[in-house]
Amino acid sequence: MMKKLIFLTAAMLTLASTAFAQFGYSTTSDAVFTPVTPCRLFDTRTSQGGTGPIDAAGTKGFAVWGQTSYTAQGGAATNCGLDAAANTEAVAVNLTVVLPSAGGFITAYPTGAALPVAATVNFNAGDIKGNFTVVKVQQTGTAPNLNIYSTSTLDVVGDVVGYFARPKGANLSCTNPPE
């Protein structure tokens, strides 16, 4: 019970503070989370249709929204439920590293942004290791929207479980009531 209370208090403080807002915070609107059925966005393994591993100290970009199919990057043959019309700010993804050549880390970040000083997944040589994360994405509508940097040569798999976008306004109209 105490752990739940502490978590709830921390969550309320986080929501009330602008210091924690990394995406979606606005005085007029916040990002809205839309869950999707887990779906493969990318898989760099060539055996799975991907484009090959990320090289050591290399970066690879991926399309994460607005696509009709993700097969070109080893993903699903669908749009994964990602609304092309939504102004996607971030995606909730499970990132899995597959058989890295050496220990290290990957960092996921929006295309066009500077490489952050933070690891998304830490791993040892030969691991198959995943981590759930929410990653801000580039919003211009051109792919790639998400970059992954790796310290070691490895394959990476990305499965989306939801996205954050600005809320859509309801298409309401006001008319005069009948007399």
C-alpha cells in the first residue's frame, strides 16, 4: 500500500511540474496517448527483411509513423495502427538488441536532434536484451523519424505499443435551436 501511495504521489508531482515535461507540454494542449496492438516497426536482421545491423559507433534511421507498411525495414506489412494524420510527438516502443559484437549501449532519439547523453538499452556481448521506452520523434512527416545510435555492431528490433499526439478537436458545430 505504501509503495502505491509513493508512486501515486510521485506521478501527481510529475504531472504538476513543468520541469519534467519533455514533449507534449503546452499551456493550451498536452499530448494524448493512443495504445495500439503491439506491432513490429523495424527489425534490422536481414533474415527478417531488414537492412542489416547498425555498425559500431553508427546510427541508423527508421520510419515510425505515417507509413502504410514497414516491410522495407523488416517490420509489419500494415500501418501498425499509427494514425498518419496524427501529429505524432513520441512513440512507446520495446527496443531489443540482438547479438551485439561487444558490450555497450544504444540510444534512441529523434532524427535531426543531437545525440543525447543517455542510454536506452545497455547490453553485454552476445545478449538478446530489450527495454521499453517512450521516444520523442521528428515531426516533419518525412522519414526517418527516429534514429538509433549503437556503440557496438548489432541488430535491433522495434515494436510499437502506442503513440503520443496532440489531441484532435471534435468536429462540432453550433446551430440555432429550432423555434
